[in-house]
Amino acid sequence: MAVETDFDPSRLVGERLRAARLQRGLTARGLAEASDLSLNTISLIERSKISPTVATLHKLAMALGVPLTFFFEDGEHKKVVYLKNGRRPQARSGGALLENLGTGLPGQTVEALLLTLPPGSGSGPDQCVHLGHELVFCLEGAVDYQVDGQPYRLEPYDSLFFEAHLPHTWRNPLGMNAKFLLVLQSAEGRDEAAQQHTQWRR
């Protein structure tokens, strides 16, 4: 089946950024100062000339007072979200790719993400701790999780499900890309959980 190719994820991010900035009465220069980014960077993102990294989106989200997932939503409340392959909202950072598998439902408490990590990438030394539950399902390569001090290696079709208040870290231990499904569930703090899992480090 052919994949539609007229969708540009960076266009959605640019449109959402500009709308949020104008709604708050901020000039592009004002947002640049508030987010510690260059005016040129703000302009290029808003005009969909560049696809921002996750680190850049974090700075913009904090400056605007919105969750990270704000940039991946079209602003409409939906009852059904259907995304074709190649049309998913996405962000890149350090060679890693984050794809959001569905967002925009009213009262949404689940964040479903598809992560592709280059060799050696991971969550870094800081442990993730958040509300709710976390499900990891490895699709390709391998990912090493440590949950509450206990190591777990996930290889293709292995899964890990745990209470997310337990301190946890993860990394790709192999010399090839790792791809895995990450499902974060929480009645509160959905966006905080997602942000903690999109700060890749080598």
C-alpha cells in the first residue's frame, strides 16, 4: 500500500509554535530570549524550514508553559486518531527518533511512542520517576532497562511492564539501532512522563 508523502511534521510544529507565541502576545524575539534560543532558530521553525530537536522543543515548551506534546497536536479534540505510516508527528535528537503514535483525545491518560535509538543512546545518568505505569515492547535490536536497581535486557518481542514510580533508566547496548514501543499511562502527569523519556544522551 502506498504511503502518503504530502505530510510534513515540521509544518505542524511550526504552526503550533507560532499560534502559541501569538496567543501569549510574544514577539519572535521575546520568545527567543525566554527560551534561550536564537531569533533565527525561532523564525526557521515557524516557517517550517528546519525540524527542531527534542532539546529545542523542551526549551520552547518551558518558555510557553505548554507540554511537549502540544507541538504534535493539531488543536482539535478527537474521538478517533488515525495516523498513516510516514505521517506521524516526530522529533529527532542526537540521531534518535521519537514518533508519537496518537495524541489529541480529550482527557487522554496514555502516551504511545515509537522510539528508534542509535547505538549507545539512552536516558543518561538521571533516573526517570513518574506517576502511573510503563510498558516497553522491543521491536528491533535491544534495549537495556534498569528498574529499581534490577537490570532487564529486552530483545525483539520481549516486554517489560512496571510501576513507573520505581526509578528507571534505559539505553541501547548494541552496535545497531534499537526500536521499541513505549507506552506511558498516568491519570496525572502524562506530559511530564513523556518529557523524561525524550531526553536522549550518549
